Amino acid sequence: MDRLRETAHSAQRTFLVVNAVPFSVGIALSCFTDVPAATVSGNLTLGMVWGILQCALFVASAWLYEMRSTRSSDPVELSLESDAPHTDASGAAAAHRTRW
Amino acid sequence: MTTDILSSGVLDPIGPDARRPVIIAFLVFIGVSLLWVFTLATADEVDPEKLYVADRSLSPAFNGWAMAGEQISVVTLLTVSGGIALFGYDGFTYALDGLITLGVLLLLGQKIRNSGHYTLGGLFSLRASGSGPRIAASTVTLAISIPLLVIQLRAAGISVALLIGLPNDATQVICTVLMGCLVACFAAVTGLRGNSFMHAAKVPITLAVLLVMTLLALSKFAWDPGVLLSAAVKNSVAPDAYLKPGLWPYTARLGSLNTFGNHVVFILGTAVMPPMILRIGASRTGRAARRSMSIATGLGGVFVALLVTTGFAAAAVVGGAGIGTVDAGGQTAPILLASDVLRDGSTQRVALITLMACVIFLTVLTTVTGVTFAAAVSLAHDVLARGGRRTDTEEVRALRVAAIVMCAVSLSLAAAIHRYPNEFLVAFAISVAASCVFPTLIYSFFWHRFNRRGLLWSVYGGLLLCALLTVFSPIVSGTEFALWPEASFDWYPFQTPGLVSVPAAFALGWLGSITSAEDSGPDFQHVQYRVLTGRELGARPADPQRRDRPQPR
């Protein structure tokens, strides 16, 4: 149980920090300073570039978070399920599952 | 968010040659939808779980596409793309917020699914017993859903009236009522599985149409995105300020803190809306819910990229002045782009406008149905089904009645406030979600001392503050875009009450919990085990109110 909590929270923390820091910096700069208005190239401003990179970072980190959770948390959770005779509380395993 | 198209005069953005196909498409769309509703109505479903959460049987891929469909709402498709076309960088940041919302769900989705609950009532009762939390949850669900329904139905009426070429008052109200009736039929009959099919089908259609428009716009600018962006800047209403913060007139003049609050509250609020929670509940397991969110994030990224490009393309092709003439908020930008990106009189132009119209019809139908259905489930499951022992058939009937009543109330309100600005409803609904739902979920999942008193203080305190601060905000009085521009009681200086109510709800939740003698520590161990594994840790004290607690198999 503790191992599951630790692995799950570690992946969540990494995902949160990786995205929250650039997001907070970007939004704070955009709201309180003129830094995002600085021109980078042609018409492209720093704010636009920051936003595009943040978008790409978000999608990439979500994919990595999923990979990491599948690799590290899910096996622990599955082993916990097979070891302990607890009851299914989530309403999972619908008896008549469809292919959807 | 929804600006008053009528304010700008009589308009004909798509031209007479495309009118007939668009009207035919609209009628065919309504006909096919009704046919589908009747087909579904014949399948006499009496199991509430099957209706509410598709028997928790949706695969990660299918639910991921449906979740991405939830993100494609009337507001994101029309208002955000219009905001980008008219206000450049400011609109662009709101498009990013929609994507970041999925991050909040990615972190909370697995826990929500593992908890076994799919309504706010169920989630609120995780750490507090009795009927109080469920009543609070239903109040919050209604406070979020009814304003959202009013806004979306009104936007639907305006957009459809514009597409069929009759943007006058009477037609807009008739279109609003028509779409509302269609929504009531869908919400009462389809269930979550039918709703999910519509959402999932909407995603590829919307992405394909946006992609075609983007490519056509790029072809006009030598396939060079830099040239397209330069044209967008040049043709915008304020070329010097277009790609800099502060052009959005409603928000910028209220100061930096207001803009900051709008972003944060929008992200937190939209992530925990009742339809999102219901959809997460339809996943097979917590792991499947997380995977669905990952898939939705990828699709959401593609949608946001296309939406941003469409917004800039609209500014480049149509021009800011042209878009602003039709609609001060730019809501018609995607329609105008479809209309102007190909030469007049061509069959391809008519086909593109018709496809865009279909996307808008589908978006309106799915979004409003989703909100109505989630609210109806909450009422049927958390309130009506708890007034004594009810059979499944009675509960399903209660759901259908609740859906129709929700639609009737929202339609009446949408028709009644048709002529008035309704930005305050958006701010209120999103702030209620961010203030009453988000803190409760965080405390329920992560804080061992959270208890019944903390929950009730947080929820009711947040709700009360949202209502009070909205009334005294500049979107209700004191500014030209307010509900009563001539009145002046706007002592609260921000657009969103969430800037105060979210921290206050957290503080009240903490204060209520620490001042209560109730020991919630042992209960927290059970909850923590359950949200991590989706399984129950031994037996808990019996609570007759917790009827939806999954029983051991």
C-alpha cells in the first residue's frame, strides 16, 4: 500500500511540477509584466513562443506520466489486488462489458 | 462569453448560395437526431447504472475520445477561436487554459474513478455521512448546471439563427427553443453511452473540418505559417498590440490580478464540472480512467493547435474588422473563415460552410445534452432516489423527469434573459465549480482531518461568496458590458468571484475541520486505500445514506 502511494504520488508530483512551474511563470509574466510582448522573431512574441512550448510540454509530459504510471504504479496495484482478499469498491468489472 | 450578436446589426456572413444547403443540413441533422432518439427510446432501459455510467464499461480509447469531445464545447469552438481572431494573444492564452484543464483531470481522474462515485453527492459523502453533503452537492450541481445550460442554449439559438440566415430576435428564440427540445429528448433517452457516441463522433469530424480550413488558409499564404501570422497581425483591429497581452477589452481594463484570477479559476472550475466527473465514472477502472485522460490530452492538444491556427487564419483571411462587424466577441469567426477561405459560388465553399454548420449543431447538441444529463443524474441519484426505497424503474423515470424539468427551466430562463448580457452566468458557474467542488475533492483525497463540518462550511461558504461577489462585480453593474451598465454597485473589483471564493473555501474547509471534534482519521485510511486501489479496506461503519456504495462481489 505504501509502495503504491509512493510510486503514484511521485509520478503525480513530477507531472505537476513540470507543468505547473512553466504555467505559473508564463501566466504571471503575462498578467503582471510586459515580458511576453518582447519580439522573438518576425511577428512572433515571447508570450506566443512560451505558450506553444508549454502546450507541447504538457502533451509530452502527459504521455510520459501515463507511461511511467503504467510501468511503475499499475504493477504494484495489480499485485495488491491479487494478494489481498479485499472487496471491489469501485463498481468495476461490469459483468456484461461491451467492446466499447 | 457569449456576446450579443444582435448588437451589431443585420448580417449575412455566409451568403445566399450557401443558405439552402445549410438549412437542409440543419433539418437533416434534426431529423436524423430524432430518428436516433426514437430508436434509443424503444430500447427500454431499466438499469440506472447502465443509463448513468454505461455500466462502467467504456474502454479507455472510447472514453478518451468522448472526453476529448467534452472539451469541444460551444465556448471553446466559437468563443475561444473568435477571441484569438479578434484579440490575438489574449485569446490564445484562453485556448491553452482549456488544455491545461485536462491536466487537473489527469491527476484526479484515477482517484475519482477508484472512489466508485460518479456524482458530486457520492464524492461529497466520501468523508461525511448523512443527507447534508448530498443536499449540498445537488445544490452545487444545480448552481453550476443551470447557468451553463442557459448560456449554451442562448449561444446555440444565436448561432443557428445566424447560420440559417435569420439573425433576428424571434428566430433566435425559436432556434433556442428548438435546440432545447432536442436536447431534452436526448438527455431523457440516450443515457451516457449514447451521449458518449455523439461526443466521440464529434471529435474526428471537428478536427477534420478545422484541419481542412487551416490547410486552405495556409494555401492562400504560400503554405507559410509565418506569412499567415503576419497577415493576421496586419489585418487585426490593433496590429501593434495583437500579439501582446492586454487587448481583450472585458478583462484587461480590470487589471492584471483579474486576468490572473480568470485563468486559474477557469482551469480549476472547468476540470471538475459534473459532466466530467460522470464521464470519469464510466471508465472500467481507475487505470482505465487515467488512460482515457491521457488519450484525451493528446486529442485536446491537436484540437487546441487547430483552434489556434483557425483563429489566426480567420484574422488573416477575414480580418478583425470584418469579424467584429458581425459579432463583437468574434463568435462567428470559424463560420466566416469557412465562408471566405474559398471563392464565392464554388461548390467546395458551400460544402465547407455546410460542414462547419454541422459541426456547430453537433457541438451544441452534445455539450448541452452532457450538462443536462449530468445534472439530471445528480438529481435522480442523490435526491429523488433517496426519498425512500425506490425501484430501478422509478429511478430511471425520475432521471427522465429531471432531465426534462432541467431543460424546461433552462429554456425559460434562456428565453427570458435573451436580450441581456450573460457573462456573469459564466463567471458564476465556473467559480462555483472551482470554489465548492475543487477544494472538497482535494481535501477528501489528501487531508486526513477533513470532516463533515469542514465540507459543509467549505461548500456553502464558497457558494455564498460566489453569489455575493458576482452580484457586486463589474459584470453585473458599473461597466458597459455589465448586466445593468447604468447602475453602480460594483465594489468587488474582479470579474471572477473565484479569486476570493476559492482561497476562502479552502480556508473554511480547514477551519471547519479543525474546530470539529469528529475524528476522521480512521475513515481517511479507508478512503485513501480505496482511491488508490479501487477496493475496499475491510468493513466501515454502516451509513444508511450511502446507498450507492458498491457492495462486495
